[in-house]
Amino acid sequence: MSRMIAAYAAYISVLIIMVVSALWVMWDAWKNKKPWGEILAWGLFSGAFVILGPVLYVLWKKKFG
């Protein structure tokens, strides 16, 4: 039973990290007056690729921002 609880805790933790990553990038894109399509695209990308997404967003923002 404790293995199931640990598995659920890990699963929920990863989901929370994914959602926080996506929301942070979406909030920053909204703050920088990006169009809604771009905000949603960056949010989905950042949520799916938790480490790579925010890093690419920051680099993209510095280069084209």
C-alpha cells in the first residue's frame, strides 16, 4: 500500500511541476504583451517539456523579445 501512495505522490508532484512551469511561462508571455496564440503555444510547450520549455522561452525572449 505504501508503494502506491509513493507512486501517487510522485505522479502528483510531477503534474504540479508541469502546471507551474506552464503557468509561469504563460504569465510572463502575457506580461510581455504576446498574442494569445503564442501564449498558449508556449504554455503547452513548457508544460510538456518542463526543463527545456522555460529555458527555450527565456532564450527566445532575449533574442526576439
